[in-house]
Amino acid sequence: MKDILEENQRRKALLRNGCNQLTGEGIGGRTKVSISDYRHREVWLPDELLRHELVAPVVEAGSIRAYLRHQHIDDPSAVERKEVELDNLRIAADPYYAFATVFMIKDKNNGSMHPFFLNYPQRLLLAEFEQMRLNRQPIRLILLKARQWGGSTLTQLYMAWIQLFQKDGWNSLIVAQTKDTARRIKAMYTKALNNFPEQVFGQSKLKFKPMERSASDSLIADSKGRALRDNVITISSFENYESTRGSDIAMAHFSEVAYWRTTPQKSSAGLIRAVTSGMAEGVPLTMEVMESTANGKSGYFYDEYQEAKAGHSARRALFIPFFYIENDMLPFADEAEEAAFARWLTDNKGETSSDEKTREPGVYLWSLWTKGATLEHIKWYVSRRKLFHSHGQIASEAPSDDVECFTFSGKLMIAAELIQLMEDKVKCRPRWRGDINTSTCELSSAQHEHGPLKIWEMPVDDAMADRYIVSVDVGGRTAGADWSVITVLDRCDPPLTGMPLMENAPHEQRGNEYVRVVARWRAHIGWKELAWKAVAIARFYGDALLAFESNTFEKKEGESADFTDPADHTLSVLSEVRNNYGNLYIRNSSSPDDLREGRQTKIGFHTNRQTKQIMVDNFTHLFEGGLFLDPDEQFYKELSIYEQRTDGSYGNIPGYGNHDDIVMTDMIGVYVHMRCPLPPPLRRESAPPKRRGTINESDF
């Protein structure tokens, strides 16, 4: 217990006393020097200042007065002027010092203006900016953040510091979802200018003035409206962005990118590329910052953050959890309360569930401590959690890591916590990977790590009819199209792989209602080739019941031109399959045209609003009951972005690389499974597989 309390004090000290912006103590890459009659007797200066021709002699002399004597200067006011000169040089070279002395920000609690002393997350962000700047690298960063700690403030004022002290003719851009939001970000810059001390530029007040009467473009001017710096500050919105100034932008701040609403005419990726393509490549002090809170496990911001986190991007990735934020702390009344809370936390660290909907189990709260949270942060979290009915709701507001914040934001069909639980318990590598020969219905002679067919369990040779269901979802041929997916479900017996029976599955349902994926084929392919590939896999799995999602096959050829070559005769593909494979899923037709022409049945499963809801209900019932297992890692990626939309429909969250083809085959397979007679209990004696004819819904 003593160790925990001591560690808690150390963590709080790090948050509150990390560095001294006025002296430079505690900031990396500094050298300590003494100037006995300077306002700060001991200072830690960056190398850039130590080498400066006006600073180095003073440091060498040890005091301003000694330096002036060496220069034979006797003017009594010279000491004060030299001190102001040193201050201004530090302001221009050291943003930490500049923020603490000349940049003023508004206190959110009482509205007063005060110097910009950095909190812990802001220090982390500034350290990233400074490392790139001092290494003469372009500043490129993607910031994933918890709410309300001033990330946008620090980003904007750092750009202001560059424009005021480092570069002239260095234009900047602020883009948010709406122009009002962009204006609020710019307002921080405005307040800083309005409160600038006279000593820096010899002006009592700075301000923005419109550039050529533009409402969006501003110049920095003195109190009389005369341009002070040739830097243009532009604000824009994602909704109404016009790239008229794209080629002039040297710095760009993109705010809350995850919430930019993509349309067929406009995308986050397109806008950001349009802006950054005009920036000179590799030029120091060019700057691009993309920041946002999380908004689901998909979309441009999510994709770009993952690339940066993996080191595959020109951007650096930075995540700020809630326990770096001082406002997200609740103090203890005294040491006794702190010790009692620490004891409660350790005593319950093995608790895996909670009877209260508004409290996390002890194992999760303990994980916050192991990740670096203070006891005060954990106390705040326990209190804050009472306002939310699920972990997912608070996790997007107060995330503890950069996996949780994406996973638990968004409106998913299945609760994200359950998706993560099932993935952790069920996901495993396939036992075999390669392809299947369409002509022979045999597996390829050699495995291939990138083969389209993954097998977790080989077929069991028994006398059971329709033990296996093969479901098919049709995609396209090209790399950017949807995937074509063939999934094989096994409807009986405990799994033969590492997939366990889930503990929450009711005992009486652990028999034939239990369904699991045993194989999956996924690639881009033409429709006809896909149909015969599915037949080959169905034959390989004992003449399995084969269920095609027939929507695409049933499109008129003219409507299907974007999916297939005109030479393909897609409307006849399923009929041809029916003539060659006997165990197909057939549905009753309700189309007046079909009934008038004597067609009472149709091949395959048809997805529409009604059947989609039934599919969702059936799948949710099995998945949440622990009765459906899918070992494929890609399945969980799709399920984690499969949402119910505001209009009641279902589908994957729009975004680059987002698909729902695997989820669709699983739901189609479960739909057929729920409507098809259950196989009898498995007989262990070996026997040839039982063959059946075509399956019709009326048989169920």
C-alpha cells in the first residue's frame, strides 16, 4: 500500500510540476547557465540561443553588468535595455518562454486573461512540435485526444508563435467542420494578439485586419491597422471549403477531422490532400496538424492515425488519455480517504464483473492504475461513470488508451465490449491457407500465407445431412470493389480447434443451436467464377447446403454493367449451378410476375429491409448468447464498424477500406441455419455423407 501511495504522489508531481517555462528547467535539450543580474539568475537555454551573437557574450561574462563593462558602456539604463533584449531573444527562440511571458489566454472558469502556462498534455504536444522543428523537419502530427485540455489552443498558438517570430510570408489555414468552429479556434489567436505586451513589437495592441475585405483571410496589424507581418491567417469549414489559397499555405490546422461529414462530392482525404499538396516538400517549419476525438473504428481519421501509429506515415501519432488531464481528477479529503480508496482498488482488482450498470468491474479500474492513472483520476472516473449506462458511452469521452477510444465510440449493431470479448476468446489463425481447384474440388497442393481460402477445420465425414452451410456474398472484380466472400458454417458438435464453448451459452443450447465458422474464401473475382468456386467449396464440405445472396445475380444485365463484363450472362449463372449441384437453398417467390409465369421459387437468399432485420435479430441472438463463433480476425474488424444508421438500416460505417461482406455471409448463414432443420446428434461411426436434393423454404 505504501508503494502505491508513493507512486501516486510521483505521478501527481509529474502532471503539475513537469517544467519551469520561465527558467527552462525540466525542458529537454537545454544547457544551464548563470547570469547573476538577469531576472532569472539561473536559466536553461536552448542551443540556438547559446550560439546567438548577442547572448553568448553575456553568458560568458556571467552577468549583464560585467558584459557592459567589457563593452565600456556606462549608461545606467543599459542594464534594463539589455535585459529586455535578452527577453525578446528568448521569446523569439523559445516557445515555452514566449507562452509564459507574452501569450495570454482566457481562463474558462472566471473569464480573466492570464499567461499561457502549459498543462501536462500541452507540454507533451509542444515537445513533439519542438523536436521536429529543432531537427529541421517538417512538422506533421495527428493528435488523438480526450476532451477539454487545450490541444487546439496549443496548436494554434504555436502556429502564431511561428508567424510572429520565426517566419514572414508564412500563411496558415484553420479548417473545422463548420466555419463557426474555425472562428472559435482563431479567437484564441485574436485574444493573444490583443494582449501582447508593448516591449515586443513597440505596439501596445495587435489585432487582425481583413485582407482585401475578405471575411476569411486576415493579416496581423498594429493598433492603427498597419500590417505588421506578411502572414495571412485563413479560416474555412469542411462544408464550404474552397481551395483558392491552397498553394500558398505553409501551415494547416485540421480540427475534429473524425466528425467531418463525407459526401459524394467531398471527403476528408480529398480536402487535406488538396491543402497539403501545395506545401513545399521537406521544408522546415511547414506544419500540418490533424486533431480529433475518436468517432468510431473507421473513416479517414481512424485510418490515418493507425498508419501513423504503425510508423507508416509522414505524420507522428500522439494520444492523450483522460488521466493526463488535471481537470479529470477528484481530490481526496485527506490521507486516510486516499489510503482507503487505494486499499479498495487493490482488494477488488480481480473483480471481473459488476452488479451495477454504472460501475466498471475492479479489473478495469485496476487497469487504469497500471496504465498510469493517479488515484484521483480513478476516483473521478468512478464518479463520472455514474452518468453513463455503458462503458462505451464514457470510453469515447474519457478513453484510457488509443484502442479503447476508437472501439467504444460509434453506434454499433453489437456492443463493442462484447465484440472485444469474443475476439479475445475466439480469434485464432487458420490451420490451412491456400485455394481450392474449381474443377476437381480439391485443395491446392501447397499452402500459401496469402491464399484466399482459410480453413480452421477440415470437413468431417459423417452421415449427417446439411451439417455444413455455405453462404455466399457477391462482390466485384476490381481492387476497390466489395469483396466476394464464401463462408462455411458447421452447425453441430463442439469445435475441434481452439474455439471454446462460450461460458455464457445456456447449457441446453450448447448442442445443435451452436454454430461456428470453419472456413472462409475471400477475394475479388467475376460472378460466374465465384459461383463455381462456391460449388467446389460446398462439395469439399460434404455437399453442403449452398446459399447464394442472390440480389446481385438478379439484377438486370443493363443494371449490372458496372459489376461485370457485357459478355457475362449473369442471369443464367444460378440456373446453370442448379443443373449441376443439387443442394441449394431455394426461397419461395412472392413476385406477381414470377407467380404469373409459373415460377414459385427462386434460387438463393434475397436481402431486403424485412429480411435484413430478421438476419440482424437472428445473428444478434446467437452472438450475444455465445452460440456463434467466428475465428477470423477480419470478421471482428468488420463487426466493429457495422452500425445501425439513423434511418434504421444497417451497414458498415463509410470509410476507406471499410466493408461488411464477411458479416453479411455470417448473417446469411445464420438466417438459413435458423430456418433449416437441425442436424441429428453426431454419430461417430464413419459413413458416406448423406446427399439431399435442393432445399426449399417450404421444407422448413
